[in-house]
Amino acid sequence: ESERIKMETVAKMAKLTVRETTIHDTGETPDICPLLFLPFSPPFLPLFFFLSFNFLFFFVDKPGPPVGPIRIDDIDSNYVTISWEPPELDGGATLSGYVVEQRDAHRPGWLPVSESVTRTMFKFTRLVEGYRFRVLACNAGGPGEPAEVPGTVKITEMLGKAVQVLTLIESLMVRQGGVIRLTIPIKGKPIPICKWTKEGHDISKRAMIATSDTHTELVIKDAEREDSGTYDLALENKCGKKAVYIKVRVIGIPNPPEGPLEYDDIQARSVRVSWRPPTDDGGADILGYIVERREVPKTAWYTVDSRVKGTSLVVKGLKENVEYHFRVSAENHFGISKSLKSEEPARHLQKNGSGIIRHRLPLQCTQSQDLFLMLNINSVSLLKMTSVKVKQVLLLNHRKYKMSSDGRNHTLTVITDEQEDEGLYTCMATNDVGEIETSAHFIF
């Protein structure tokens, strides 16, 4: 027993009194052993025995103050973030949370900001200059003693922090017509200034840029092949600079093959069609070319070959004296390009003898007889006839040589009575796709 603790027995009751209890009084009581008497009638004797028992007492007190000093982790022009350690004494009960309070340094009275803080940190917002803060731990016994932030907190911007890029995107691939979205988480104090460029030049006017305290984002809708390239992000504040480079690749169908379509190697029932590769392959290798033909005046296109590896194709099975249009498309993994079409229809002709030129002239002439050489030329060919030449060592501007043409028949007249004018005369016809010639002998 002590002055605070007293045990006594009154009649049939044992009494334990503890005055001015504290958390340290929690524990188990000493054994209590009352004497019991049970009387019996003869021949039985009376029975005496002791009964031993004890009690376990729990005392709950308010928790102690949070362990300080309370730290200021972050501070800016309108907010403060503080943190602390749990109290050393929990008051004999589990902590239920913390109460955080603030007051204006120039006014009395604390105002609760939150009574349900469960973590050992808190962010005060929407502040102006000159505040004090404190924290109280709580349990079932109520809030304990407060721990204060020492002094008055002056709300000003902290010493700056260097620019940081929290997540880096190195490359992005987007389908043509899709959306280019570059979102970069950033950090720094003051908030960094962000500037987007593309390979050192201004960003497309189609780009939308948004920047907040924590992110900067660039968005381009309906992406085009021209949007491919390296996008540069420059971040800067008073504490430093940082640059980020992101490669963007927009993939899609290729451009049409380069023209014009050209024709050569003309045979009786075939022609070679040639073209050049597209200027843009769509960001993927060209798998091949699709060549189609159409008879004039029909409207239906017929596929000649759907996977031509080179940039030319010999088209066979053509009809004589029929005009044809041709078109060529390029194909990659993402689709088929628009077509390159022939500008003019092509007409395939049967060749006579050595070429498209047929000649009529006398095999022999007598003296004083003019040489009359007439050349009949099929004027409807793959391309328009451009010229007729005579291959002979003579001067065509001499008065004894006369050339005339009506567009289809070409005539050379030699006014002569001299032996030296006899020999082999050759006529050459040329156009944009080639040349052909025919010859005849002149004998006196």
C-alpha cells in the first residue's frame, strides 16, 4: 500500500482505492486472499479455506506531443508542407490521427485546419504571409499536447530547384491520320519555361501545346507524313536548363510513283512501260507496284501485274490498232498509293517489214528522168511523228532536192540527169519513243 493506493475489507466486501491515476498505473493487482468459513452440523467439522484472485487494470491517457521539431519540407508563395514524428507516448491507446491547426501571427486563437490527418505530414494551402502552425496527436482519450512549428513561417518562394524530367519518351510511331501526343512530366522551382521546336524550327501551326506546374504536352491531330522528325523540348528556370529530344515517325501509304509513264521496246503485241519510284515510301519499304491497263473507250481497268518488283514491266497481249491507258500504283505494308496515270492513250500498231515506214519508188530511172521518191508513213503511232530525214551525203537545201509532206505521205524529188545521183537512198522517221528507217536504190 501507499498514500495513493489503499486496500481494505468491509463486512463482505474487499475494496481497492487508487487516487490520482496515471498511465503508469496500468497493470495487474496483487493477489487478494479472503478467508472463507463454512459451518457444518455434527458429526461434521467446520471448514476454513482461502480464495485467491487478482485484477488487470488499463488506464488510458492523452498521447504526448508529436516528436519535433516540426519540419518545413516545402514552401512557396501560397502553401507550406510540414512533417513530424509520432509521439513517444501514445497514452495507452492506438493513435487515431492528428489535428493540425494554424493561426495568423498577428491574431490570437488557433483555428483547426483538419481533424482527420492520418499521415505524419500535411500541406497548408491558400496562405498569405505570416502564419504559425501546430500539430496534436489524438487517441481514445482525446487530443494530446501540441507541437508547434518554431517561429513564424514567412510564405515566400524557396530557393529554386533545378529542372527535372520525370519520364522520358525517346521515340514514338504513329499511323498517318492518327494523333501525335507527347506528354512530359516536369518538375522545378520556379516552374520551368517550356519551348517546343522541331529540328530547330517552329512547330507546325496545327500543334496544340499545354503546360502546367507538373506537365507539358504537345498534340497534333490528323498526323501527316510531314510531321515525322525530331521534336525538341527546352526547359529552363533560374536554376538551370534541360533539353529533351523525341523522334516521331508517322507511317502510312506511299506517294504515287513518279512520272510520266514512258514506253519503249515496242513489239507486235507488247510494249514496255516504265516509271520512277515514289518520292516518299510512307516510312516503309516498297513491296512492289501494281500495273493496270484500260482499252479506249472502255472504262474498266484490268490488272496486268499486282506485284512488280522493278520500275518497268513488259505488257503483253495487246491488240493491234487499239488505244490503251496505263496506270501504276505503289504498295507498302500500310496500303496502296494513288495511281500514276498515262497522260495520253497509247496505240499499238502492227509493224510492216522493217518498220512503220513503207516506201514506193522506181527501181530504175533513165537519164533526164526525175527521181520521184514517195514515203507512205503511218502517222498514228505511239507518239506523233516528229521528223523525216534522208541519210545520204547531199545538201537538202540544194535546188535539185525537193522535200514535201502532207502529214502522212512524205516525198523526196531529185531533179537530176547525172550519174553521180544514183545509189542508195535511206529515209529515217523519228519520234519521242525511237526511230526507224527504210531504204531504196536509184539506178540510171
